[in-house]
Amino acid sequence: MERWLSGIEEPADLRRVPRERLPEVARELREHLVEVGSEIGGHFAGSLGTVELCVALHFVFDTPRDRVVWDVGHQAYGHKALTGRREGLRAIKKAQGPSGFLRRAESPYDVFGAGHAGTSVSAALGMSEALRRAGRSERVVAVIGDGAATAGMAFEGLNHAGFLGTDLKVVFNDNGMSIAPNVGGLSRAASPRGYFETLGLRMLGPVDGHDLGALLVGLEALREACGPTVLHVRTRKGRGYAPAEADPFGWHATSPFAVETGERQSGGPAGAPSWTACFAEALVRVADRDPRVVAITAAMPDGTGLDVFARRHPGRVYDAGIAEQHAVTFAAGLAAEGLRPVCAIYSTFLQRAFDQIVHDVALQGFPVIFALDRAGLVGPDGPTHHGVLDLAYLRAVPGLVIAAPRDENELQHLLATAVDCGRPFALRFPRGAARGVALDPDPKPIEIGRAELLREGCDVTLVGLGKTVATAESAAERLAEAGVEATVIDARFVKPLDATTIAAAARRTAGVVTIEDHAAQGGFGSAVLECLARHAPGTPALVLGIPDEFMEHGEVAEQWRLAGIDAASVAERTRSWMGGSK
Amino acid sequence: MERWLSGIEEPADLRRVPRERLPEVARELREHLVEVGSEIGGHFAGSLGTVELCVALHFVFDTPRDRVVWDVGHQAYGHKALTGRREGLRAIKKAQGPSGFLRRAESPYDVFGAGHAGTSVSAALGMSEALRRAGRSERVVAVIGDGAATAGMAFEGLNHAGFLGTDLKVVFNDNGMSIAPNVGGLSRAASPRGYFETLGLRMLGPVDGHDLGALLVGLEALREACGPTVLHVRTRKGRGYAPAEADPFGWHATSPFAVETGERQSGGPAGAPSWTACFAEALVRVADRDPRVVAITAAMPDGTGLDVFARRHPGRVYDAGIAEQHAVTFAAGLAAEGLRPVCAIYSTFLQRAFDQIVHDVALQGFPVIFALDRAGLVGPDGPTHHGVLDLAYLRAVPGLVIAAPRDENELQHLLATAVDCGRPFALRFPRGAARGVALDPDPKPIEIGRAELLREGCDVTLVGLGKTVATAESAAERLAEAGVEATVIDARFVKPLDATTIAAAARRTAGVVTIEDHAAQGGFGSAVLECLARHAPGTPALVLGIPDEFMEHGEVAEQWRLAGIDAASVAERTRSWMGGSK
């Protein structure tokens, strides 16, 4: 029963609660998070470990005047609840609900957006410096987990903070976990003190992050400290909900569950397996017969399916931490000695390693394979997590092969192609369910740069890639009903692009429509335009992709509709364009 | 007089020199580097500090069977000299000479390429792991400077090494310098021991890196160590050449000089100022009247011209270290509090911060300005340093303005535009001399997304961007001599592109030719193709840019010729294309 929480609409209300009553606030907040999590699932388990921290931060610091900069955001649901979004959490990550991460547009208490890991120290240091320059007294606190601190940019920020000497305050939320158990030498150290102190930061603590008395005193000391200072707070992920405490990795994200038993709803209707699961299975198959194959994850063994691979091929997976830059160059080092490393990294996170892909892999021609999971629009995680820039940033890199499978059978063949060919190779596939097609008995290399003609029609050519091949096929059906006969091509490769097949189809039809689950600038459609300019000049072409904006969180299907790349929109836009271009 | 050096064609020869004679080898090697440096200039000063280290490494380790992985490469000239490239150094960075960095294709002793900083630990760890898996006994040594160690990926690699426990060997070459004096809390620490040990590495030393006896013993201890181990070596940049010792920053790179006096040749014929100098001057002017403007460099205060800015506006420059990721998010933090930060980072190095540009700047719409110096082909530094991917990786980022000035007057106006508009803004300009035009008295904002029509002709439209506007103008002259009348457009903005001006010109002429100092995939030409597909469908178009390969080091003019983007090539290719497309 809530005595305090229902009266807390903003932190000022919290600050009126008697200090000795704060443990009751924390208990109510935790119960609220468990209740909401049980109803709708999501990332609530991560936030259970920071309940006392959220209460104490907003009690000790004068938010939003003082700035609290959260890292990532999975652990900040308590913060959201205390800053006017308590009931809003029931719609978190849904189209009209709050973001799953931090977002300036959402609340004045979200002073800096988050989503990717390790950004808080840099952002907070910039804010502190700006305030110092202006002679202002507001305080800035970065809250960073030990998982996020494995990111190199967190080190860069701390190293700069120690040098500048600004009054930056850092809460080091040490729970031994990333999503999975944390990795890295720092995580094994008895204390991180030597790390922070050598970088020039003063170190306070450790304090028990679930003992509000100790935490308040620790944060007060942090508040009053001069110069860059770290408060070491030890917390337990999943704290206060027994099933999550027992398996914090398994409960990082959850489906709705029964509070009493911890029994969780199964993951939706049984249907086609996820792309991730299909990738994991394909990787196992390819690795079964090729001992050179090893795999690398940047702190997401489960999200990438490498947990499955690790069970089938123990000792052949590396978890590099949230360290995409290192992960890619480490893979290049493995490849330099004859291995065939597969870097399984979400499209959005591989952005962190763009330079290493160029400089350490492609320039040296190493056979590193990039498996870009969650390529395209990702749904509830929203704009920080969409993987809609990969073709643009990868396509200009010389020597890189870029492909996308239209179904899980093509996925296994493309993965075999990647391992076989000995070239740098990027393979993108989306979030969600694959198509449920049967797998050929063996993954077999296919010809690099060869598209597949799936349907012939004389009016217009639709070219799809990966998931949009199905869209193209479905749009072609709709167009046929309206008397428009479409050729459908599965490009399979963005680079090298099959100029022969595409240009031939362009010549046989009145125009070419490209469809991609990627930004409409510089991506697949752009590659086709370049191809047409050379090989079929004068061909009218329509590029359909994500509009030039950051798409909000929501369901993937709705995002596709908004972007106009669902089958109905593609058919309609194609007809409208054909009418206009006549 | 050389007693030993002339007989050392490979490290095996060095290993036959009596140990007590190695100081003589080092003396001869240093004299050789000074002599060659005095003749041709270049980065020799940096390598003076590692002369003993190069000798000792190749003496103690069984190279190339044991792998020595250098970081960056500016300090590895001694290594090159001892591995068959002693005389080759006289042509270093020239078209047929050795690379200025490390390069696998160049020598079996260059076991992993380098150029950008901070990669050696990750690469070496991957190599060690691969060798361990194969049960092989070769040793792997990463040699990383304290400057390069400010890069977050170096931390990521060390943290992973400490966790894995592999027998990785690291030489920490601590000279207190990056190119400029090193920054960061770690650089200020009395000892880096706490840093390395907390990450799980064993620490040996420090040893005096110019005392060969101590160095040999230290490296022997490193050779025999189990588990990840660091040898701390203290060196002095410029060591053994008095003028360079006195001013190691000034002598990081040098023009040819008189050995006796240290007098250096002036930097070439007096002509137009460099783009860097023009940028620095424009930044001073803009900052004179807008106190919100501050500037950030990632360890290159001189290369970016921010040294000039710092002299005129002390206290308004931040050197973040070789930490581009942090530098960009730090800038976002400054912008969040109302400042107008200018991140002056070479195009090639900004690749490191792509994710931060997307996630921390553009997604939040912060007015951070990116000044991408060395955009385009960079000449002698070669493929690791070309800035030919920026338009591709930036163009798909929503909300970002991307521009390039054709001369230094447009540069100052575009910089004023960037500061004025309050949006994320990328401004690219090349290496080398600007055009030498007169500057308007005041930098004034210009309309975003407005191109400029420079010449009208009815046969073909040439669209240039930045430096290629001059190419387009010159090509138009040549075409006119051949009876082809060209329209010439200075696009100025890649994003938003001036669709009106370009489409109108397309309609008035027989086709559009785009010219860019950037990859021909996904860049400026691609943007124009997208524009034409929408606004002037059916327009024949020819995209001229860098071919899809890594261009070798050499002179910029020659690289332009090879890429076919010099005026003569553009004119010829345009004529040939017009003939073919008729």
C-alpha cells in the first residue's frame, strides 16, 4: 500500500518526505516497478538495483537544477517514476508512452539523452565545464554502471575529467553486471579505486547502494566534493525481487510475469524463429565444419545468439565488453593469424566501430565477418537503437562485401559465403521473426554479387533487399491486382551490386523502385541509382526507405507504415509514381 | 661513421651483434635518422625517442616470428631501418617509397598495419589469442605510447587483456607526449601502475628507454613473463638531437633542416595560406563576436589550427586527447548548456566518433559544429589518413547540415552560418593551400541549402563541391575550348542539397556531372542522383569521385589524376561520356 509514492509527482515532493521515511519510499517504488514490470514486461529488472539510488539522488541533489546524467537508461525507470512518469511507465516503449531510455524531449529531468552505453561521463563533463565557464553553481552528476564503464569513451571522459579538474560528480553503480555478467580486468579487480585515482579522480566509498542511510551520506559527500569525484556504490541487479536477484542476467529484460511465482509468459505465439536464432543456428552449422570460425560479442551474448553458439562450441566465443572498437580490431588480430572471426554486433552499436572497420579490417583485407543484427527499424527501443545507417556508412568502404538475406535459408548460405570467401563481409538482418522457411541441409557459398530474379513483369521493377524482398513480393501481388506487372529482384548483395540483373530489368520495364529498411539517403537505393546512372542511364527510379528523420519508438509494423515501406504503401507509392512519371 | 648499421639488413643480423656493442648500433641508427630527416623532413623526430627501443626489441625478440605490433607508426622509423628499409627511408611517404606508417604489404616485420592511434593492444591481443588457440609459441608485443593510450579503444583492449589472461606483452612507451604534450589524468599520474594493475595486467619497470642495458633486461623480463604484462619504458621524444629534445612538439614533423644548426627550411613557396590557417582565422573572427564559441581538438592543436585560436582566445580550447568519441559527446554536453562548440577533427579521425555524432549530437539536435580538416585525398599520409568517407557516413544522419567551401571566403561565411544556425553542422575542407582569395570584412551567415550558379552553358552541367568547384570551373574552360558549353554549380551544401538549382540546370542541359574529392559511392554524387531521381527523372548523370579502392600514398595532385578528378580528366571524361550517352 502506497503511503508516499502516490504523492510524489516530482522530486520536490520527495524532498519533503522525512529523511527517515525514505526507505518506505524506496519500498513502494520497488513494488511499483515490480507491479508494472509484471504487467507489461520490459527492462524493469535492471532498475530494481537502483531504486534506493534514484530516491537518494533526487533527495540529495536539487534536480532538475542539479543535473543527473544517466547512462544507457535501462536502470533509470525509478528515476522516471519519481519525475512525473510513474503511471506513464505502464506504456513504456509503446508508441505514445515514455521512451525506454533517457530523452530530453520527454522530461526536464532527462537532462541528456541516452541509449548507447558509456556516454554519461563525457556529456556530464561538457555540461559541468559549460556551467563553470558561466560561473553557475548547478551540480552535474553522471551515473554510470560498471558495464557501461567498459566502453572506451567512458575511459576517455574520465581521463579528461581527471585532467581538467572540473567539479564533475560520478556515481559508479557497480553491480558486477552488464546485461550479462560484466567482463574486463577492471570488473575482476578487488576495487576500482586504483583505476579512478590514477586517472585523477577522487574516490569516495564504497557504499552499499541498498542502505539508504549510507547512500545519502555518500551522495552528500559527493555533492560537497571539490574536483572530479567518484562515489563507488555497490548494488545488486534485480534487488528486492527474488527471482530477478537469483538470475539477474535472465531478468535483464522480461515478458510479463506472475509476481508471486516469477513465472513468465512465453515469448508470444509460436511462429517463425527469430532472425537471431536463425543466425545462431547458421553460425553453429558453419562452425561445425570450419574450426577457423570464432565469434565475438560486445557484451550481448544473448541478444546476438552467441549464447547458443557458446553452448555448442565452448571456448569459441569472446565477450569483449561494451567495447565495439576493440572487438573489431581484436577480430582483425584474430584474422591476421588465420582465423575467421564473426563479430556479432547490432547495427546501431557497430556505428561505434566504423573507423576500426575501415582502418583495421578493410584496409588490410582481413576476413572478418560482421553480423549486423537488429538492422533496420527496431520498434520499441526507438531512435537510439534503429539500425538504419549501416549501408550508408559501410557502402563506401573499399573491399567490403555487404549482403542481406531475404529468409533464414539465404542467411545460412550467405554466412557460409562470408566464411568461405576470405574477404571482409557484412551481413545485415533485422529484429523479429524470420520467414519460417525450410533450411537446405547444408549452408553453401553462393556467388558474390549475384542477385536473384524472383518474378518477371514488364511494367515496373521492384528491387528488395533482406526483409524488403517480402515487401516487394507482396507489393507486386497488389500491383498485379491493379493490372501492373512487376519484376521482383532480391538484390542479396548491396556491394558488389548485381548491375547486370538490375540494369537488364531496368531496360525491360518502365522504371525501378527500390525498397529498403534503411535511410533513404546513401543506402541501397542510392547504390541502385549509381548502378543505373552507369548501366541504364535515363531510367526513372524511385527510392523508398526511411525518411530523413529519427523515427520514434513503437511497433515495427507501425514504423514501417509510417516510413511508407510496408507492402500496401509500396504498391500505392509505386502506382502513384508510375502515374506521375509517365 | 657506420660500423654496424650498414651490415644490418634484417634483425637476424642485429642479433649477431655483440650485446655490448648495441649502444653503437643505436648511435648509428640515430645518426642515420637525423641525416635522412635533415634531407627530406617528415616525422623523424618522433622516432628519435625509440631508437634504443627498436634496437632492443629486435634484439630480444625473434622477429618476425615473434610479432611486434607498433601503434600509429610515427615512432617506428627505426624499426623500418632495421628491417630492410634503411635506405628506403629516404623516399618515405613518396609515391614509390615506404609508407609513413606500418603496413603489412610492405614488410613481413610490419605484422599489423597502423596509422590511427590506439589500435595496437587490440590487434596484438587478437593475434596472441589466435596463436594460443593454435598452441603456438610465438610472442606478441604491442608497443603503445602514452599519447595513443588516451584512445578509449586502448583501454578497451587492455581491459580485455587483463580479463583473458593471455600472454600479451605491452611496451608502454611513456614520453609525456602525444603530437603535442599529452593530456589526461593518466598522463599526470606519478605512475601509470595503478591503471594497468587495476585492469589486471602485471607491471614491469619503469626502465630508462635510452639505457640499452636496462632496456634489454626489461624486455627479457617481458619476454619471459606469463599473462598480460606491461613494461613501462620512459623515453624522451626527439632524444639525441638537441633542437628536437628542446622542442619535441615543434619537431614532431619537420621540413628538411641543417643538422648542425637545426635551422629548418621554410615551408615551401609563399602562396595561398593553408585551409587550416584560413579555418583558424575564420574561427577567431567568428569567436571574437560570439562568446558561446569554444573549440575542441583531439590531440591535434597545431594540425587543426586551434593553436592559433588558443593564442587569440585563451581558455576557449579543449584538448581532449586522442579521444574523438569523448570529444564529440563532451561537445554535446557543452552545447546542452548553451555553448556553440566547434570540434576540429580531421575527417579520417572523425570516423572514430560516428556513433556519438548520431546518438549524442544529431538525435538531440545540438548545435555542435564539426570542422573536418584534411577531407578528401591527403597525399603522403596515404590510405589510413584519406578523408574520403565523411559524406557517406554523415549524409544519412537526420538533421545534420553538411557543407564545403570552395574558397576561404566561403569558408568564413559557412562557419558563421554554422555558429548562427543552431543546428548540428559539418564543414569539410581539404589539406593544402586554399585559393588565396580576398576575404570579405565580416563572416556572414548564408542561406542553408542554397547553391551558387557560377557559369551558364547549355550542353552539360558540372556540379562541384568545395575544392572540386575549381576543378569544375577549369574543366568548363577546357570544354568550352572544345565547343562544349557547361553550366557550373557550386553546391556548397551536400545536405540539404539545393534541388531547385540543380534540377533546373539538369533540365536546361543534356546531363549532369558531379565531381567530388570523396568516394564515388554514397557521397555527393549519390546525393545528386537522389535529387535528380526525384526532381528531374531521366536525367543522365555521371558521378566522378574516388574509385572504390584504397588510394596509395603520394602527392595529392597525382592522386587526383589517378582518381580522374583533376580538371583535365574531368573535361575528358565528360566529353567521352557525352559522346557515349548521346
